[in-house]
Amino acid sequence: MGSITAIKSTFGNSKHFVRVTDWNVRGNVEFQYSIDDPSLFLEMILPRSAFDDFCATRGVCLLTTEQGEAVDAQERRWRYGDDGEE
């Protein structure tokens, strides 16, 4: 019979990023969550208290406006070949 190889997780050594994109009228936080690379993210929605717990548990770094704009620029370059400069 075959064997199962355990994958060693480096999850504890990874850097976690959050970029808040909206606070909706229901009190939910809409945000992008990424591990190690802010340009690869999941879009998530959580109630404010759950969002606060989520961030505290993972020790996230909140992206600044400038860092968020850099992520957007990188996405435009990848998607459209546009670097926003002429």
C-alpha cells in the first residue's frame, strides 16, 4: 500500500497582509487577505468583530494606501500590460 508524505507547513513563518476595501452598511468589513505576496489575495467579508479576531489571530500587516496602489498597478501591468505611465 502507498504511503502519505506529510508536508511541513511554514504557515507560522509567513507574513499575512490585509487590505480593507470597504466597510459596508451592514457593519461588515470587505477586505483582501494574502500570505507572503500581497498581489495574490482572497477577497473576504466578515463582521467587524470577526474581522478584528481574524487579524489578531494571524498577526496581519495592514497595507497602506500606497502599498494598495502598488498592488493595483502590478495587477494592471499583468492584466493589460499597462504600467500607468506614458
